[in-house]
Amino acid sequence: QVQLVESGGGLVQPGGSLRLSCLLSGFTDSLYIVKGVSWYRQVPGKEREWVAQIWNAGTTAYADDVKGRFTISRDDAKKVVYLEMNSLNSEDTALYSCGALGRWGQGTQVTVSS
């Protein structure tokens, strides 16, 4: 069964860091490497917002408001995609989910608050 499972969310103070993980369970081929894996976030009442993407040999792209603070990476042996988030602020509070090949995980909540 193919599914994406996110983890690593939680409550963090402003200026803090978190690392999210996205396990690509059941993905038996490497098509997700070619097509890419993305992180998105969503706040209640707002549309889902693209955050970052990684594809091919490690090509990455970021939304402007996270560039320089977030880093997306991938461990092909473990089939895990990470999102390292630094210098977090209250506007980063959201449900973060990963997507690949038309599939989505349930998400992991990140709350930035003092």
C-alpha cells in the first residue's frame, strides 16, 4: 500500500527549529525521485501553500518566504524526505503535508508560539 507518512511536528518557540520527515511507504520505484516530492502547508480557512520541492539528483526549489530558512533533503535509501525548518516564526504555524505522484499524507502540525 502506497502512502506518505509525515512526522516531526510540534510546538516550538519563535526562532526555534524543527525537522519534519515524510516517509514514502510502499513506493517501489524511483519515479517519485524524477517527478519530485513537495512539502505544503495549510492554515484553516486558507488555501494550501506550496513550501518546497526536491527532484532528480537533488534539485530543490523553495517558496520565497521560506527561502534561506528551510531546507528540503532526501534519503533515497530510507525513502524519506526531510524539511529542516529554522528561524521559525508565528506565520509558519500550519499543518504541513508532503505530496508525491498525486498522493498526500495526513500532515503534521507545526505551531510556533511563545
